[in-house]
Amino acid sequence: MTAVSITVNGRRYQRTVEPRLLLVHFLRDAGLTGTKIGCDTSQCGSCTVLLDGVSTKSCTTLAVQADGAAVTTIEGLADGGQLTALQEAFWSKHGLQCGFCTPGMVFAANEILRTHPNPTPEQIRHGLEGNMCRCTGYQNIVRAVQAAAADPRRAGIGGGR
Ligand code: FES
Ligand code: FES
């Protein structure tokens, strides 16, 4: 067993964990079930979170690798009920249906906007390649990312809203 201290959404979690414990299980065991497990093999992206500001698949990250780091999950985004520009764009552009993929999609989209502030549709599709959605056909997700890119409030989640 190994002691870890991980700050999640601004709150520090100190736990003693098995070295093999995955970060996604660490988060979900802490009650943060917005982070989903869709495949466990790094294919679907539904487990994506921010690890020190960078989008990361938490199903292929060990909790011990996140020791001392800051993690942001979907529960940590809305500020007092105020959605981020990206969350609002997913809502207004119908970028979700069942919502299972959505937390991971939001963080993948954030990564796209972090690296391409004004992405082309091709850059958005390329950036979303690691995230699967069984419902939407992706078109409205691309529209949502475009809408967020055009939103003056958007400076990126984790670095602004
Ligand atoms: S659960 Fe992590 S990529 Fe599918
Ligand atoms: S909205 Fe259902 S999997 Fe994407």
C-alpha cells in the first residue's frame, strides 16, 4: 500500500492505495462518478480528466502517478451552478444525448482549445479521435467546440472560463 495525496477539484484527498489502483477508480471511489469507465483499454476517452491542466485518460493512469498533482473532474467545472463556456456550448448545440461520453468529451475539447484557440473542423475532429460517442454522430460535438471557441468567456477550463 502507498500513501498518496491528490488534490481533486481544489480538495485534497489523502489515501493509502494499492500501487495498481487506477486513477479513475480513485476518483469514483471518492464519489466523483462523473468520470466514466467505458472500456478500460484507453480506447473510448470517457474517463478523461485534467491532470495538472492536461487532458489525461484516467483509466490508464495509476493513482500513485497522480500523487501531488491537481486533478479536475467534470464535477469541478461549473462554478456555483454557472456552466463553463464549453459546457454551455455542449448544451446549446445539442452536443450530447445519453451523456455518457460527455465529461470526457468536454475535457478533450478543452485540450483542443488549449492547443488550437480557433480550431478548424478538421482540427476538432482530429482532436476528438481518442473519444468515442455512440449517440450523436459527432457533428453537434464539433459545432459545440466551434461555439465555445467563439465564446469570449472561453480562455480554457482550468485556465479560465
Ligand atoms: S475508460 Fe478510459 S479510455 Fe475508455
Ligand atoms: S452522448 Fe451518448 S455516448 Fe455520447
